[in-house]
Amino acid sequence: MSKKILRGAVLGYPIAHSLSPTLHKAAFNLLGIAGEYSAIEVKSGELKNFLENKGSDFDYFSLTMPLKEEALDLDIAIDELGKRIQSLNTLIRRETGWSATSTDGSGFIQALANAGYQQFDKVLILGAGGTARAVAGALDGLAGSVDVMRRSVRRSPAIAACFRTTECNFLDWDDLVDISGYQLVVNTTPSGAADLVAENLPREVSGLLFDVLYKPWPTLLAQRWSDAGGAILNGFELLLYQGIDQLALVSGADVKVIAEELRKTLAKAII
């Protein structure tokens, strides 16, 4: 690798809980990259000023909430995927300025593939925010149909635009939603938001629950889903694979070869 120091950081608020520094620093060590990576608190409305004042000190940024949508308003180069899903988690400084994309969707698909899942006939997404849009865009063409259970109608056009070939339908939020018939349920809501859905699950469930949260774990929804006999994936896997894809874009290295070592490192950090 080049002797140039690769400088990165995860930006968002709150940020103290982020495991991105653990992931990126471990990858630097395993790949022999001279790198620095930190967690920096950047609140809503502060991203533009932060980039103007501090951006030149870094080569790339990972974005978490609440900045994944705020970054769309920056004067930067956004790729087709980012424009379609209206969500960004990666900023890379080029000679011509900042470029942006999202690796949440590709990380989501790789997490599913690693667990042996490739395609689904019918999918339910809980929530319609930035993560839901990344998931929706990733499922386009891989799912026969996707139902999105939303709390706000105003988010519907943005998530509908994520689909080009897969049928998308919207459901108003219902704690008594019938999850039978869904091969995959993806929970993208904040901690506690789906607790009443969890309380109303049937005694037995089939299919897979992918809960994008990973701490604290298990969520009530994941626990009840498991108790009812369903399979589960958590946000730990999404964190791992979106980070791997992000690091590959930034470093040009084959980061997937160290996936298992990174998984072990993250698992120790969560305990």
C-alpha cells in the first residue's frame, strides 16, 4: 500500500456509540494501510460548515444519522444510486471535490448473501426513512414485491422512486400488521418504535427478520421473532458489510478477504 496516511471519520449525532472507528482501524491494521479514523460529533444543520472548515483534513467520511439526508443538499457530486435512494453514507474527497454514494444497500445485500439468502417473493419494510430507502433500492429486482409500512405519507414518493422494476405498495403503520406471507421483514425503525408490533406477533412466524439495529441487542422485536421460531439477522452484519464496501471504495483494497477477522473484532467490541 501507499505510505500516504488515509484519514477518515464517522460523522453524526449521537456518535459515541459508533463502532465504525473499531471497524476501520482494524481494517487498516489488517491490510497494512497507514490510516487514522475517528468519531466526530456533527449535529443536524452543521455538516456544510464542518466540511468547509475541517473537510480538507480528511480523505473520506462515513455518515450516520442525522446526516444521510442532509448531505444531499451539499454542493457535491452524488452518484446515480445516491440520487435515486436520496440517502448517503459515504463522502470521498477527490481532486475535483467531494463525491458521495451509499454502501448501505450493497452491505445489506451482502449480509443476506453471506447468510444464504438471495431472492424473496414478498418483503415487508418497517419504516420509510433513509435506511429504508437504501434497503428498498437494494431489493429492487431481487424481490417480487415490497410492502412499506410507514408512519408518514410525505415519505412515500421518495421511497417509491427507489424502485425501477419491483412492485412497491404502501401500508399505514399498524401494530397489528399481519406478517404471514412475508419471506423477509426488514425493521429500519429506531429503537422501541416496533415494540408494539413485537407484542402482537403470532405464536409462530416463518421467514427472516433483518433488524438493522445492533445495540442494544436483542431488540424486543428480534427476541419475540426468535421466540416464535423465526430466523434473524441484525444490524451488526449490515455495519460490517457496508463498512467493507466503503473501505474498498476509499482504499482500492480487497477488503472482503478480511471479513471474518473484522467480524470477530466487532463482536468483541459489542460485548
